[in-house]
Amino acid sequence: MRINLLNIKSLQAQTFAAKKHRPDGAQGANPVYAAVKATDDVQISTVKKALEELKEVEYLPNDLIYMHAIGAKTPFNNGLEAYNWLKESGAEILYADFSNKNVHACLNFDTQKGITILINSNYKDDCSHADILAISEAIFHECGHGKDFDSENSIQEELDCLSLNVLAHRYYERKYPNVFKNHDSFLFSQGVSLYPKLFFNFLLTFANPYPGTSTI
Ligand SMILES: [Zn+2]
């Protein structure tokens, strides 16, 4: 099986009801509806580069220990496993207009169509190196959702998939110092740059609810 990137152009507009992944972690009641957007060479190039970056992702050892300590179970042991899973599953990666503009990406599982990873079309012309890395993190996250081949989600699954964003992001920060500097668009401020803070800096983010006691 292969990733159908080259078939993107030939696809007719399709509408998906993506049941997985709400940015707030809620489930079920309000699925995200997505209409596939015509895709050109920019998006195909961005996704291909994102997948090449994803293949190289390794977790920083202390980060992985931390993730295990807070109960996150990484669906993949590195980026290459996710890349190989993508190839074997035949998942497609497309850009789409979402009913909820705040969703960065989502996954549609259909017993007929298979797995489709949808990226918000707001990002379709974003192709800087930082953008490519951000897209790769989003793809990594959705691979985590797709790995179990079902349309169900859970808080545990969301946590597990978010850990993939964070682990990849911190790997990229180490590999490409300052690559995310001065990127503060919605994709970054409410996505790739936010998740690591929520995982690692939460003691700084929230005031100590019990004055006089340590937060550690
Ligand atoms: Zn998710």
C-alpha cells in the first residue's frame, strides 16, 4: 500500500464527518465536518517534506520517561513507525475546509474509504520550514488516532496522541534551534507551541491553589 498523495488532484470534492479529535477533548455531539479542498503542488510538497521530517523523529529520553510518568502511552516508538503505519494503512492526507476553523487537523475513519487525515485548508499555503514541521506534528497526532482503526476516541487516546505532538516538537526544537521562533500564528500559538507548555510548564501556568504549600 502507499500514500495516495499523487491522487490528491483527481479527487472530487468529498465531505467527511470527522468524528475524532475535538480541540477541547469533547466527543461525539458535534463532529467536525470537512470538505476536501483542491490541492496543488504547494500542499503536495509540504506534506511530502513533513513526512520526510516525521521519519527522523526520535524521542528525547527524559521526555519519554516524563510522558510515561504522567500516564501517556505513545502509540508509536518514533516517527518512522508512524510513517510506516501510514504507508501500510494506505491513509490519504488531504487539506479540507472545516466546519470548526479552530481545528488544526482531524482524522476520518470509514470502512469503505479507509483512513483520511485532513489538514485545515487555512494552512494550505503555509510552507516555511516551521510550517512543515508543524504539519508533520499534526500528521503524527492523527496517525496516533488512526492506529487502532476505529472511530472512537477517549481522553486517554487524546492524551496519548497529544504526547506525540509534544515529543516531536521537542525533538525538532533540539534538531533545529530557533526554528519556531517568531511563529505566532494560530497554528503555533494554539497548537504546536502550546501543547509542550501545557505538558511541561503547567506548574508555571496555573497559580498554586493551596497557598503555603509547594506545587511540586
Ligand atoms: Zn486528537
